[in-house]
Amino acid sequence: MKQIEKLTLLHSNDMHGDFLAEEKEGYHEGGVSLLSGYIKQVREEEPNTLFAIAGDMFRGSIIDSEYRGLSTIELMNFLSPDVVTVGNHEVDYGLSHLLFLEKCAKFPIVNANMYIKTNHTRLFKPYEIIDVNGLKVMFIGIITEEVLASTRSEEVIGSFVDVWEAARQVGVIIDNYKTTRIDLTVLLTHIGFEEDQKLASLLDPNWGVDLIIGGHTHTLLNEPCVVNGVPIVQVGIGTDQIGRFDIDIDTVQHKMVNYTWKCVPINTNTCKTDTVLEEVLESYKKETDRKYNRIITNFKRTLTHPRRNMETELGNLFADLLQVDSSFDIMLYASGSIRLKEMGPIVQYQDLKECLPFNAPVYMLEISGKQFRHMMKYMLRDEALDGDGHTEFYQVSKGVRMVYSRSKHDFDEFSYNGKKIVDNQMLKVAIQDYHFKNFTEFFDLPIEQVLANKKARMVITDDFSIFEELLVGMNNVDAQVEGRITVTE
């Protein structure tokens, strides 16, 4: 005989410090105060409610970066998630700092596949079983391979980076820890939408995984994507929306028998403001406003960065600022380092910090024309151009012109300062520290082959300082998309 209980499961991902509501025509949208208001409302209406976050709470706002995540943890404590998994940006302030922040969190943080290499000890608890009025729900945390890239300098830290291995770990955890009393099993992942689909296809149905709640690729879905019988969901980026499952669970058979899912907009038309959280948020905002609300420069117009995997106005601006009067020929500035889709015309210090949160050293390498061609062809592969912009992509400084034919998978034009780049030509190319440390993976070229040309040299210790210093002395700044990277079908 069935005995049906209802569970409401709310979820967010990739909040990225999106704490403040945005003013629209006649209402406000997003922000943690409105988000908290909705969560509290649902918890009052539905006694069996859980709230989960699928990684990347950090980065993206001055309030987060100024306090190195401590402000984020405090605000999340007010949101009271029942469980959180680690995202790749959780390690931006260093792994040791993340472990410190974990101690400040009043909620469990789960991850099954980050470990210490010497003895394979896990850094976090791999799963959390939550009892909500007799319903037992297991959450297992899985991270993206980008965490391994982010912690490349911390040699004692490793991760199972292959999705096949991640699937095996899920099976190991369930075999060892799941009991017949588990009513629902949820994978809380931060590996990206496409990888979630691969992971779902590899799951043994006997393991009984019911749902995958994902993050990382900022994919905004209208309905769950079902693979191998497992619904996969993700709700974009920020706090403008929240995912909501309403699930019927057979507590005799311990399984999900029905569900509905929707993406709920967070605004003053759908929920009330949590005034307590708003007061805490305002105290942080006053401190950061006092420090960061000063004008750096003005642009001729609003400059944009609509997608990572294309040449953009802001991308050209920042690549050029680093290359001007430098000792290198070409700056490859990572598209992912630019965190705003538009900026200007008035640019305050706060805008610049939110747009460029990753202060980084810059290294110069000597690269042959043949090697550079290979690197750029790899950057422009079909996966990068067709995907969601989460492969590594680079903005190039003035003088470079690449016309890439997708049908031929080769360049129709590949030049520098109006002259064709030939195989034996040597170019001085600069890249940021993170991309230097992960050169082999990001460019499909062994770093040893490049270092055989000449030893790498750090030429900038802090790229943000360059941007700030140069922009302060500039006025009516403009940048255009001018065909540095052109892709033809």
C-alpha cells in the first residue's frame, strides 16, 4: 500500500555574489533579500521544504571580494540552505581559505571528489542525509574538473576529474552509505549541463539516483532534461530566479513517484523582502560604497561583452590596455576574466572591480607561428563555438587578424600587423597566470614545447593595477569589434 508524502525542493546555482536587487519599471528583481523572502514563504506554506545550492556562491560582486567570501557566508547563513556543494569559484581565495570559510558556515558543504593526494583523504563530507519530517533525502556533491585547474599550485590537492570516475564515486558512496530508509537521492553537481547529461547516462539505475541539480554553465532551463530516467535541472545565474521541485514520494517503496518543476522568478511581484537580511546587506553595502564609489573614467558609450566565445568591445579594450607600451607582441586576455556583459559610460571603481575581479600576474612566452596557429585553432574548435562559452576563449590585442573557416577547420587569414604569420616566426605572447599554469590543457599544446623556445618571464605582477592606472588617465574611452577574430561558416 502506497503512502505518499510531498517534498518541496528549492535550488539555486551560480549566485556569484548577486546580492542586490535591480530596479525595474515599477518593481525590483533578484537579490538575496527577495530570494530569502520567497524561501521563507515556501517554508511556511510547505512543511517538507529543503533548499540546496549547486556551487559558485562566491565572486562577481564587490561585497564578496572585499571580504574574501566572509560576507557571502554570513548572507548565506541567513538564507539557511540545507546543503551546498562546492563550485570552481569557491576556491578562488585559496583552498585553505575555503576550509576556513567552511567553519563559518552554518550549513553542510558536500563534495565527493576532492581529496588529498598523499592519503586520498576527502576534503569534505561526500554526502549529507537530511531528515525532513521523516523523509530521508541524500545529497551527493560532485565538482567540475576546473577546480583542479584552479588549485594547480597546491600540489597536495587532487580531484577525480573524469565524469566516468565521478559516476563510479557516486556508486561507491551509494553502495556504502545508502540504506533502505533513503527516500530520495539527489546529485548536487557543479560540472556543467553537458557533463550532467553524460553523468546521468553513466548512472546504474540500481543506484536509485532520482535527480541531478547542477551548475557551472549558467544554463537556464524551461523544463527538466531527462537522461537515463534522471531529471536534470539548472537555473541560470544569479538570484533573479530559483528552481522549485514539488515531489511525491512513496515512503513505503522509498522512491519518487511523481514530480513537477518550475523556474520561479524572484521579484517584488512574487515575494516579499526579508527585512532582517536586507539590513545586514545594507551594512555591507555602506562600507563598500564608501570605498568603491569613485569615478575611474568615462566611456564614449556603453561597451559590451555579450558572450565569451567571440570578439567583444570590452575584450579588445582590456587586451589592448595590457599590450600598449609592453615588451610583448600579443596579449591573449581570457574572456572568462570579464564578468560583466556591459560597462559604462560612467565607470566607477566598483564597476571595474566587479567586471575584473581576478587580479593576476601576466607571463610572456616566446611562441612559434606554427604553435600559435595550433593554439588558436584549438580555441576556435566546434565545441567552443557551439557551446555555452565555458571553454577557454581569448580576446586578442590590436594587430592580430584571424579569419577562421568552420567548414575547413582552418584559417583563411592568420596575420599580425598586416603580415601573414609563418610557421618559423617567433612571437612574444602574454597570458595570465591561471592560463599559464594550465597551458597544456587550455591550448592543447605541451607547455614544455613552448618553454623549449625560451623560459617564461613574468612581465606584470598585477593586471588590475595596470587597468586602473591607465583608465584613470583616459577620457571618452571607446573600443570596437573590428574583425580581430572572425568566424565564417
